[in-house]
Amino acid sequence: MKDNQTLMTDLYELTMSDIYYNGGMKDWTGYFDLFHRRNVFHGGYQISAGLEEAIEYIKNFHFSEEDIEYLRNTGKFNENFLEYLKNLKFTGNVWAVPDGTPIFPNEPNMTIEAPIIEGQILETALLTAFNSASLASTAAKRITEVAGNRPVAEFGARRVRGGLDATLVESKYAYMGGCSATSNTLAGKLYDIPVTGTIAHALVQAFDDEYEAFLTYAKEAPDKNKLTLLVDTYDTIGGILNAIRLQKEYLDPLGCKLSGIRIDSGDLVYLTKEARRMFREAGMDYVQICVSNGLDVDSLQDLLNRGAEIDTLGIGDNIVAPRERADHVYKLVAVQKEKGERITSRIKVSGETAKTINPGFKKVVRFYDKDTKEVLGDAICLRDETIDEEHYTLVDHNNTWKKTELTNYTVRNLQVPIFVNGELVYEVPSLKLRRDYTNEEYQTLTERITDPMNPHTYYVDLSEDLRNLKEEMLHKATLEVEKRKKVYQKSLGERK
């Protein structure tokens, strides 16, 4: 990432900040939550990801002279606000859920406590970081879990939305989510991800004859035991026959073995079964069958259910560019007008229940069964609440009569400190460690949650104190709105 990308923010973050500054609010402290409203792919969970990019943005948060001159030339800002930006840097506190942690709707993935202008300007970049990374890592985890012990290589660089830099981010988080390798050579170099690839149809088309293409590829390959042939350029069965011929006529005399074939089109169930049969009859049981061709969770599950013979997979679109979007949002949940004053909670009310936010300065706790180590439930609590470590009652905030009594559990605060008073206090683990952690965290989920076809809804409950606060604020807001509507309607009538 470039050192300073502070202007990578929506214009209204800056126009609002101008209003905060000139409206006498610049010294207020704002409390912001970043969370998602629904899981991607209608799944039972989502993987937290994007923290590394978020940290880099916050670390380098400042406005250069060129940035300020650009803003001045737009004619949209007061000069005193632009002068203020010259010395602006991040001075607040940040807590976040570590990358690789399963997360669920409405629980704060990141919480920011900072001067309100600083917190406001961060919004767009933080959402960009978490929305793209969480989508890729969750897609990768879902597909690799359906694949079982079959390695899944990420082949998506050419499909990524967002340009060249975006391909690196997507490859990185696909690997964190469980992919075994990437076709993206630069991502391999930068992040120490294993790289893999076969050949494209173009190489076969460049020759007059498919077998000639295979033979030339084999002759020029430095390691003749790692050849994977793309066999569906003209006719897949014919391509398999040419692969067998290459083994018998060229590789056998050298004492080498064909590594695999890749099939990228056609009836994958029939073709993979035929390939397995043909290789078995030729004494080539060792040949690996790789399939690609735009597979997603549903189509892969269908292939496996129908007995497709698949050893490895290459998947691009539906990991790095699926027809889906993550749903992270960023909301102001409290303000403190002066240091030492009481923190005042804020709420956003909507006719859509899902868009009515949970107010207040909060934390998220997760309960685990002491014996099985599996998750029992999450609770969103006010930041200063103390959680009983012997007994806790989870209450479904949508149906408060539904209660779950917990007794044999351990409890964990999901968020960890990232910045304290503007100073970075968190060391981002290596990508390999994050990948291992992602897998370990996934193992804490029950099969009901991870079921790719019909997942159980994992409810994130509100603590009693937070639930009462939310209900009081909703009631007060509703009464106030109705009161003001009546006053306004009356004034309209008098004017007539």
C-alpha cells in the first residue's frame, strides 16, 4: 500500500468533518462501530479479515500539502478547516477482532474511540479493507471446506475487481481462508504463498498438433515429474489419450511420471470418471485430476455428490470476484462532548429492523464449552460490563422468552487493542500464522453453523444492560419523533 492514502475517503467524510470543526465539535470524542449486517453467501458465519490494510491506513493517516491544496481547489471547504488538517494525525484508540476469527451479524468487528473528525474520516477506507478481505477469506473457507482434503488453488487474478493492487489483497486473503496456493506470482513472492499453474489453451493452439504441444512442453520443462496437461482444448477424451501417449512414449523412458491433467470445461462428472478409468487401465493411477471451470460451493458439492473424480481444484471467480458483496457498515454509536464527561449513547432508527443499530460503547464476548471447546454463543455488552465466569444467561434479543443458561464455559473478549492513544500496540501475525489461526478458529464452530447448504442461524445476543438501553432509546426516539411531527403538522395547518 502507498504510504499516504488518506484522501481515499468519500467526500462527505470530509464535508462532515468541516461541519464538526466549524460547529464547535472538533474536540468531541466519537465512538464508532464497524460491523456487518448479514453473512455473505447466506452462510452461517463470516471470517474477519482486512485488519492489516486497516492498520496501514491508520498508521499513515495525514494530509500532505498537495492533498490540502487539492481540497482547497474544490471550493467545498472552509480555510480554517484546511489549516487544521495540516497537523492532523490519528490519536485515538482502536480495538478489533483478529483476522481469521469467525464473526456474526451486528457484533462490532472494530471499535474506534477518537476525536470525532479522525474517526469520521477513517470510515471509507476501513470499510473498503474489511469488505473485500472478509469476502475473499470467507469464500475461500467455504469452498475449501466443501473440497475436503482436495487442495484448492486460487486462480483469480484476472477476475478481480479493483485493479492490480486488489489482486494481491484477494490472493492473500484467499490463502488465509484455506487455499493451498495461488496462480498470482507477485502474491507468491510478497507473501510467501505457494504458486502453481499449468498451461493455457493458447500453448496447445500454437502448435499444429495437440500431442506436439504436450511433447514440447515436457521436453522444455525443468522438472518432468511436475507436468500438468490441459486436456480440453479440442476434445477432452482425445487430450487424455495424448496424455497417456506422452507418458508411454516420452516420460517412461526417462523414468518420470506425469503429475496431472486439468479439465476446464464440459461434463465434469463424466469426464473425470472417464479420465480415472483410462488412467487406471493404462497403469497410471498416480495421475492427479484437476478441475476448474467457474466452480462455486453449490456446483462443487453437486459434482462430489455425483461421484466426480477430483483430486485438486483451481478456482478463481467465486473466491476473488463472486456475485456477492460483504455488508460491513460503520456507525457512530456514542459521543463524549468533553473529556471526563459521561459518554452519551447514540442510536440510528430505521423502518428496517436490521438497520436499527445497537447503541453505546461496547464489547463482544464469546462463550466456549469447556469440554468440547466449541462456541456456545456471543453477547454484545456495554464496554464496562463485568461478565460472570460461572453462570450467564444468553437472551435472544428478538424473542426475549428464549433463554440459554450457560454454566460450563470459558469466556473471551473478541476484540484486542490495536492502537492506544494513536500508537500501534498490535503486531500483525505472519500470513502463515493467520492461516493456521483461521483453521483453528473454524474448528470451534459446530457443523450446524458451517453447513454450506442449510446453516443454523447463530444468534448474537445483547446483554441485559445493552438491551434495556436500546429499548429505552428506541422508545424515547419514537416519542420525540411523533411529538415533533404533531408540532410541525399543526404549524402547517395554522399557516393555511
